[in-house]
Amino acid sequence: MHLFASLVFPPIGHLTQWKGILFKGTPIEVNKTVLIMWVSVALVFWLFYTASRRASLVPTGVQNLAEAAIDFVQNGIILQTMGEEGLSFTPFLVAVFGFILVCNIFEIIPFVQFPANARMAFPMFGALMVWVIYNTMGIKEHGFVGYLKSQTVPSGVPKALLLIVIPIEFLSNFILRPFSLAVRLFANELAGHLLLVTFAVLSTTLLTAHAVFLKPISVLPAAMLVALTGFELLVAVLQAFIFTILTGVYIAAATSHEH
Amino acid sequence: MLSLLADSNVTINAQEILKGLGAVGAGIGYGAAAVGPGIGIGIVVGNAITAMARQPEAAGMVRTTMFLGIAFTEALALIGFVVFILLKFT
């Protein structure tokens, strides 16, 4: 219909692939995604560095925020999943939580509006990193064979069923965990980005349409866009929290002695 | 649409048929993938509401566990979404 001639959804490459700025064409090409990740690292590092520079017993200013973040990770994540002996993981989990949170928040910041986790680079690397870490902790705790046994043979299973249970448990604990960790973060961010782009394109198209009666209808997708931006804020924080708490759960499960 | 077929100017291209079938498959795939997690999340949140109503002091812990459960079940729906994107756009 000629009414909607301009309602063309951009091809998905335009939404997620960005032009290289430096080192174009090489594997270390620097584009918008890479810049967002660098800024996230710099922000998180700056936050904790300035908080610790003139550390006082009664925190003020930036130190308040840093201490709140560390408190949240310790009480809400580490003590809930790993207990007291997991407290040595605090720096790692705070770094992961902070980095993923800032990367996700860039989705709703004007003029940037792209979450660095909408590309599979960091989700895949983060999941791989967590996989190496929880397997290393498990092997350190139980020894290699003992670790495999504790992960694949649940207690109380009759011997005859072990033929089926061991491959399923192996698949679930060693393959599906990192895969789902990566895909959960990646797909949440990509889906959020696509939703925001859809409603933005729709409201712009209706607003600039040729037929005048279409222009006031553009208020509806614009309102939806505002609501979705708020929802994306929730999803950004939630996904960072989920990634971090699942890291804690996996490390705790790998080092536990229940079986 | 049938009148289109009767029109002698319209040629049936095998590639376009495949593209159309791919789009249909992608849509059905995601639709089927969204059923399970939808029901699952409903069950998780419903039980969380019951728990919070029975014991309001435990609401914080229940809420945290509820979010964890939602993330697990939502991951399956999102894997379906990724498959849809892959089929439709590559």
C-alpha cells in the first residue's frame, strides 16, 4: 500500500553491525561495540579507584556508591549462593556485575543506544571464562575424576538408570550451562534492542507519513517506546544480576560436597 | 491471491518459495517456543506470590529466587527468538 511506502524495517545488519573506526577489516577492528566496552571498563575502574583513594571509615560521595555495590554483591549474591568461603570471589563478581551492567545500560543512553552485549563477543567470552573458573574450582576441590563423578552421578540413583543419567547430567552441567549463560545475556539484549528499534521506526514512519490522518496515531508507538525504555532498564540490571548470581551458583555447585 | 497465479505475468520462482517457507517456519518455530516458557513463568511467579502471601517476612528471598527462576525459563524462549532471527535474516 502506498500509505506505508516508507515503513521499511532496516535489515538486521544495520542494527547490530557498525562501521570500523580503527584497524578496519582486521580481527581487532574498533567499532561502536568495542568503544562501548572500553568505556564500561574505564567507568567501573574509575568508580572503584576513586572510591578507594581517600577511603574513610564513614563513606561519603563516590565511596558510598562503590560500597553499596560491593555490599549488594556480597549480601545478595555471594552469601546466598556460596556462603562464607565464597567471599574471596568478591572482586571477580563485582567486576563482572559492574561491567555487564554498564554495557547493558548503554542501550537507553541517548546518542549511544546500543547494548554492547547485543553482539555475541562478550557473552560468549564471559560464559567461557565462567566455565573455566567453575571447572577449575571443582577440579581443585575434588580432583579430576572425583569432580566428574560428583557432577554426573547424582546421589540416590539406581545403578540401572546411570546409563541414561550420566550423559544427560554431563550435557547439562558442562555444555548447556555456558551455552545458556551466553545465549541468555545475548538474546535478552538483542531482543530489547530490536523492540526499541521497531517502535522507534514505527512512530517515525507514522509521524512523517504522507497521509495526515496517520500522524496522530504515532503517539501510540511513541508511548510504547517510552514504556519499553523503562523495561529495558529493568532488563539491563536483571541480566547483569542473573549472570553474576548464576556464576556464583555454578561455582558453589562445582565445589559442593553433597554427593 | 489465486488470481495472481492465473495472471500470465507472474512467474513462480523456487528461491522465493523457499524464502517464504523459511519465514513461515521461523514464525511457527518462535510461536511454539514461546508457549512453554510462558506457562513456566506463570507457574514460577504464581507460586512466588503464594509464598510471599503466606510469609511476608521471606518476601525478599522469595523475590530473588523468583527472578532467578524467571531468567532460567526465559532463556528457553529467547533461544527460540534467536533461531527465529537466524532463519529470517540469514
